[in-house]
Amino acid sequence: MAEKLLILNKQQIQQKIDRIAYQILEDNFEEQEIVIAGILTQGSVIAKRIKAVLEKIAPFKCTMINIEIDKNASHLEANLDADINVCANKVVILVDDVLNSGKTLAYGFGVFLDVPLKKLRTVVLVDRNHKSFPISTDFSGMALSTVIKQHVYVSLTETGDEDAVYLG
């Protein structure tokens, strides 16, 4: 395996998450409740951390749901750990770790197509700028121009002790 280059350490990841939480607060200041939808697995870890920051700084309620998407399916296959109707007429923040081709976020959008939303925003920790789909993100920790052969490894743990983002 090729050598991996550290691009974000534990502290830098938390700084990015804090900044994203403040941006979400600014974008939704007058809301009563927002729904944070984390794409399993790493997107959900980031979503939980954003929710924890928002619960300290925001006047609104944050509801969290997890979405499991089959990224290899040729059509949308997704499972949620809550009723999709908890999102009705609310702001939904869709969270994933890395935006690469855009397929995962496109599938994430598909989950909400039949639900009336106030708005849908997207969050990624790393935006790789290699989209195959016309997907952009509203809030990202960092934009990273890479060559296609390179891979971004996001390592997040429940405790946060081993958090890091590598380019390999």
C-alpha cells in the first residue's frame, strides 16, 4: 500500500465540524427544528458531532436520523432508522464524509424526493472535486483537488481519539 499523507488531524477535524455547525446555525437561525441525516457509516459519525455542537449553540431542536445507502446498487436502495415523515416541512441537513463522484449524495437526495421539505442542505468533511454527477455541497470542511487514483481515507472513532483524514 502506498504511503498515506495526513491532511487533517483530530483537532483540525473538530475545528471543521465546529465551523460547519456555526454555518448551519446561521443558515437556519429562525427554525424551530432541523433534521440532521447522516449517511452511514462515517457520515453519521460526523452528523452526530455536528448535532452535539448545535445542541450547545443553537436555539432550535436537532433531530438525528441515519440513512443506510447501498452505494453499489444501480438504483436507490436506502434504509432509515426513523420514519421519513419526521422530515416533513423541516430543514434537512444531509451529511457524508467525502464527496467524490456525487453518487452517494445523489442517492441521499432521492430518499427525500417524496417528502415536502423546507430546504435540503448538504455537508461533507472533504470535497474532492471529482464529481460525475452535478452535485455540489453547501458546507464542507475542506476542498481537496486530487488525482483520480488517490483515495481519501477518513478515520473516525466514537471517542474521537483516533480521528484523522489521510490522502493515499
